[in-house]
Amino acid sequence: MSLLTGRTIGGMFLVTGSCVGAGMLALPILTGLAGFYPSFTFFIISWVFMTFTALLMIEVNSIFTQRTNIVSMASATLGPFGRFLSWSLYLFLFYTLLVAYIAAGGNIFSSFLSQLLHREIPQYWASIIFVSLFGIIIYLGTKPVDIWNRVLIAGLVLSYSGMIFLGFRKVDTTYFQYSNWKYVFAPLPVLVVSFGFHNMIPSLISYLQHDIRKAKITILGGSFLSLLIYIIWEVVILGVLPIDVIARSYQNGTEASQAISEILGTSWFTGYANAFAFFAIVTSFLAQGLCLTHFLADGFKLHPEKKHNLALCILTLAPPLFFGVLYPTVFFKALSFAGGICAVILFGIMPVLMVAISRYRKNIKASYQAFGGKIALVLALLFFLLIIFIEGIKLW
């Protein structure tokens, strides 16, 4: 039987949609100070380690015969402290991300509706419309999210292709010669978070009917597709923008699409960039919103079925909508900590610890075991501790 079924391909798109968010527009500016080749090197390193810990998540998940989530996995392997840590970090991280998506989506909807209706539409109304419209899809469950996500990914690919087509013609390969390795570690937490789809793994395994081989293909394919999208985007942006423009954009907080639009001087690119931002935000919103409902269902021991979906969706979307409307800037300031600390612990350190304890202390026999043995676990742990150290220096 073929491993590349409709669900497998749809799962790959869900992984890609979860990885490739609106933050992609800022990535070339954050990494550009180090130069193309240093950035390329650490993109590969980040992808390898994050894909490895995703496979570790599959291993832990394969211990359970029923649908589970990170709370139950952490509780079974790391005990009460692991349960508390997963609850607190997960909620803080993904509520914060949803606030960002809702605020950004509301901003896009406000601009679009204002132009369409020829009257000013407040952002808070636009945010409510955004959440109501796409929250219905989350309420309907995994399969509708998968179907709509495929449509939105098609829009993401088309708008991305338009930007790449316009940008490639202006690439100056001499810009790739610049490198400054002293800046290479600064964007490392952001690079790691760019491959942070691990919260989707329990939902994906359940969606794939606990077929571990299909889950591996889905995760490897989806994460590799994300890597290709990032690398091609880096080639275009870092091949068009001189280092002085990148440095100025970094200081001014200007996104890559805005910076490159000034260089290319074309409204077409701006249109593609706006479309890309919309599709990136919505695909990320659907993926993370769906996974948060499953996380809450697991935490409250509820089966995610229609009679519980409404309550789970309200718990998932109401808090970030409230803060996204009233206090978005407070949460944007927390995004660096949420990404650099919470995501690294949840998706980097915890999978390593869960597998190490289940394998070597509790001697639990999982139906699937990730490659690498103890050496791979130690290397991964050291890598993620390095990121915690880097982020700690920033906060200090």
C-alpha cells in the first residue's frame, strides 16, 4: 500500500503550514547580518535537530495505544513536574502565538474590509471577524482543517512563487560573499522555532490512524519542504538586499517584504507579499488553533468530538482574542521569550528527556525507536541548552 496517500500529503502541508508563518518575512533580516553561508549552515543544523526531536516525539507517542498529547506523554515519562511544565509552557507559548496571529490577521482584514466597503473598519471588529470565520473551521475538526489548509497552502505557494519570480531576476550573487560569523548565534532561537511543528505530532498520528511509517514520511516531508521554502526565500532576499539595507531594516524593525519592495520598486511584489502574509497567518492560525484544542482536550481528559468542540474552541480562541484586541503589544514583547525559551524546552529538551527516561530508566518498549542512540540524545540536549544559554544572555 502506498505511503503517499491523501492524508499523508495533507499532513505534510499541515506541517509546512505550521512552520511557515508570517515570521518568515522577518527571518532574512534576522539572519542576514551573519551572511548567506553562515545562515544556510545554521538553517540546516536547526532543521536536523528539530526533525530529530520530532522523531523522538513519535517514539514517545508510539508508547500509547490511544489518542494522547504532550501533557499525557510528559506525565507518563517525566512525572508530575513534567505534566506541570508541559501545561504551563504550552499554554503560554501557543496562546501568545495565537494573539500574534489574531492581531496580524485582524490588521489585514481591517485594511481589506476598509478598502472593500469604503469606510474605516476598526481592527477589533476585524479581529473578531477573523476569529469567527476561521474558528468555525477549527470547530469542525481535523479533516475540514486539512481540506481548507490545502486550499490556503495553494494560495501560499502561488503568492510565494510570485515573490520568488520577481525577486530572482534581481539577485546579485556577489552579495553572498559577505559573512560575519559573530552574528551567527543571535538568530539561532528564531531558526529553531521556525521548525517548531512538534505540537501537531499527536494530532497527526491520530489523523493517520496511528500508522507510524506514514507519520515519519509526513514529518520528514513536511519539514524538508519547509526547509526548501526558507532557503529559496533566503537566496532571494539576501541576494537582492545589500548588507547596509539589511542592517538598517534590522534597526528599524522593517520586514523583508517591505525592504525588498523598496529595492525592486514594484507594486506587484508588494501585492504578492501581502497575499503571502495573509495565507501564512491563516495556515498557522488553523494549525496551532487545532492543536491547542487537542491539547486542552487531553489536559481535561475530554474526547475531542462535536459535543465538546464548542467548549474547546471557546477555551482556545477566546483568551487570545481578548488580549489580541485589547493588549496586543504586551504579548508581542513576550514573543521572543516564548519562542526562545518555551519552544526550545517543549520541542527540544523535553522530547530528549522523555525518550531518555522511557528507554533507559523505565525500559519502556516503544513500537518505534528513533535513530542515534545515546550519542544523538546527548548532542541534541547540548544543542538546545546552547540556545537557552544564548537567550539567557539576551534577557540578562
